Amino acid sequence: MPLPKPRGPLSGALFADLTSGTTLAPATLALADQAARTPVPLADDDLQISLHTCYELHYRGFPEVDERWEWDPDLLRLRAVLEDRFEAAMHEAADPWVDDVAPAGESVDRQLAAMVAADAGPSLSSFMAKQADEAQWAEFLTLRSVYHLKEADPHTWAIPRVTGRAKAALVEIQADEYGGGSAVRMHSALFARLMRTFDLDDAHGAFVDVCPAEQLATLNAMSFFGLHRRHRGATLGHLALLEMTSTEPSRRYAAGLRRLAKGEDATLFYDEHVEADAVHEQVASVDMCGSLVRDEPQVHRDVLFGAAVALELETRAGTRVLQEWTAGRSALRTVEDERARVA
């Protein structure tokens, strides 16, 4: 995929550096310091698209960017400036979940379950099941594609960083995500198949430019956790939370697609998640996270932090979508959004 379009001073300078050679301009580093002072990092388009682009160099990269940028020391310093602000904002948003919801003294699987039970955010899946029209479904899939077309790559970074039963449980979950060895059964392939039923481009990263910052933040959090060994606990907690909150929403998403009579190619992705994630829920919370915490009790809180981040950021992204639709607007970023931001 090509580089995304810039969304502000930092991404404009960064993308120019990435395509003009192998040196980061000192002025670009200065702009990173400025961008990191944003009061709304979780909803800041310039910060989130810049982080997304830095992370994408560790996945498939960009045809116009030299692959040596992946480990460029100056670029890693720039990324660290943005990550510090991003991490602080995630703690500010997610720590109340850990402090107020997860009962002290309980096992980590029970704490995760309590966190899920306390989630009272708006139900995007219920709206998709009962009300969403075909145009809204197309927008929903467009937004979700930034993650689902690379599912479950961000969490796979944790495999070499854990041991024993936690590693075995993680591999068990990831093996299913990757289709058990069948390329056509990989969850990313099933999602691409779903997108094609709506005549949407299923190329990796095709819709990054229309995804608002809140949606990019959900994926950036996964990449941030996965690329930092110190956050191996958060990676597993994040994955566990996704598995524990997948079965019923997936059932509703499938029902919404059947309501639109989109056919088996459309429902297969969510039907697969209904079946697989019902099993994965216990594997993730008890075998994976429970074993990790027993082996490494010092990462217990980080497991809960990763889970809380998943809940909080998914709620924020879903809330924005519903707010835009309720107001009669598209949930996708537009040229007008960018013009308004610059003005």
C-alpha cells in the first residue's frame, strides 16, 4: 500500500523524509515534540497517523519507503516521543478500569470477567444487527479493515516473549486466527471475502486515509504493546479481552448481515468468530493470562491494563461511529474534515 496522506505538520514532514532518502530532518524531530503536546492524543489525527506509519514499517512497509527505515535510530527516537504521550493517555483512560472494576485479590481471569461485565458502553453490534443499512455496513467494514485485514499479527509479536502454558495457549489461539494452516480460512482472508460482498477494496491498508484517529488508536495500541517486550502482559490482556467480548457481538453482526441477505460469503467471518471465540474465551483468560501471571506475577497489572485499553479504545471508536450516524453524517474521514482541521 502507498503511504497515507499527511494529517498535519508532523506527518507531512515525516512522510517527506521517508520518501526522500534515509535521513530524518532535525526539524521533523522538533515537530514530534510539538505533536506530543496535544491535549487529545487518542483523537489527534496527526499523532495517530504518524504512529501508524512508523508501526507499519514493521509489518508490510510501503513501496516508496526504503526498508532500512524500519530500524533507523532517529525514527525510533521520534516514535518514542509519540509513544510516551500515547502511553500516558492510555493510562489516564484505562487505569480507572483497573482500579475500580477489577476486584483486588481475585484471579486474573475473574478480574477480566468483571471488567467485561462492567462495560456499559453503547452497543455498536446491536445497531448493526437491527438498524444499519447497507451504506452503514460498508462504512463499518471500511473502518474495521485497518485491523481485520492484518488479524492477528499485532498479538503474534508476544509469542517469543512468553513461555510455558501461556505460550502454548497463545499459539493455540493464533493458530485458529491464521486458519489452522489454511490460507483461505485465515480470519484476515475471511474478512477480505466479506468486504468483497460489499464491493470494497480488500487490499491491505486501502482505507487508512478515511479512518479517524479514534479508529487508528485501536490498532496503534495493539502494535505498541506487541512491539515492546515490557508490555507482553498488556498484549495478552488485550487479546484476552477481544476474545472474551467477541462471541455475542459476532452473533449480532452475522444477524445483521443475514437481515440484509448478503449470503454466506458475508456471514462466514462472523460465524467463524462465534464458534472459535467461545472456545478461545477460557483459553485466553485462564490458560494464557492465568498462566502468565502465575509465572510472572509482576506483569499482573499490565495484563489488566491491556484489557482495559482494549475496552476503552473500542468504546471510543464505536461511540464516534454512532454519533456521526445519529447526526446523519458519514463516520469516515473526509477532505472536508481535513480542511476544517487546518482552518
